Amino acid sequence: MAVTFSDLHTEEGLKSLNEFLSGKKYISGDQLTKDDIKVYGYVSEKPSDAFANVAGWYDVVSSHLAASFPGKAQGVKFSGKVAPAAEAPAKAAAPAAEDDDDLDLFGDETEEDKKAAEEREASKKPAKKKGSGKSSILLDVKPWDDETDMKKLEEAVRTVEIPGLTWGASKLVAVGYRIKKLQIMLTIIDDLVSVDDLIEERLTVEPINEYVQSCDIVAFNKI
């Protein structure tokens, strides 16, 4: 619903605004909006304590504007009726009988406003991914001891099937004391597979941990 303020350079106009701001911090809603800036432009200076609600609101808007425009103000005064500089050209072209101090809030959005709002919303949306990356990994899979059946160990490892995971070539590498480890290649789609989760949640838990003691990443390369 539209709200109209008139003659905000007069005591009568400030009284109306003071009553409107009773129990409110801003003109519209619970944060600073363009409505506050519009009304602020029609109030020539901070009102006296007789208009406490307006004075408090005026200080809040002033502090916001001061943060946005940190340059030191020298002070500007106006004579006659006060109208916002941004609207002065439009008012000058209007008929003389028009009341420059009538302010209509919550009016229809202009095409420029709608376009700007759409652009702000579009900028908040995450950019579409061009494609999921892939990585090539060399994994060391270590048995419990020299009595572990390495053939069954490898078979157990390859039973793990996850979307985005592809097992590759493998070989046995001597560690010492007659113990060998399995070195195996795998390729993953980065968005679908976490190597850490693969090791902690699949390769070193039952039933595979009957053969596998631990796993280490030897090499990790983006494809």
C-alpha cells in the first residue's frame, strides 16, 4: 500500500512523518531501502528533539550514507523548498501547480529497476560447471603380513564399485621380510569420488580389511 508524505520541510509534515515512524527504525521493512533515501532527501536537516522518531531515523540513515561516502563534508544549505538533487530535473519540467513535496512510496517498478534486480539475482547464482574434472591416482595397498593372500587382496579391492571410479593396472612390489604390497592405479571423477572416503569407508573396513591393513596415496595427478 502506497504511503504519501507532504511538506517535510514544515513542522506539520515532520509531525506526520514522526507519527509514521513510531515504533519503526526504517520507512519500509527492517532494513535501509531506497524509500529511506527518498524521504531523507526531502528532510532538509536533522529535526529537533520535538520529533524524536524522525531525528533517530535521520541519524541512522546519515550513518549509512557516511559509510558509503567517506569524504569530508563542507556543509550545504538550501533556500526555499528542498527537493532531492536526483529528482530536480524532472521536477523542473513539471507544471508549476504540482506539489514537489508530495512523495509517493512503493510505486510501480520501472523497467530499469526490474532489469537491475534481475541482474543482481543472476549474479548470485553459481556459474554452471563446464564439466567434472578427473584425477589419476597410484595407491599403495598394504597387507597384514607375509601370509596374506595377495591375489585375494587384489580381488577384494577391485570389488569396490562406485560411480566415477575405474580401477586400472596393478603390480606387486616387495617391501621386505617376504612381504609385498599391491600398487594399483585408479581413475576418479572428482565430483563423484573422494579418495579419502574410498580408503576410510570402503578399503579398510569389513570385509576387505581381512586382507588390507592400510592404504597410502603414492601419486595424485589431475587429468
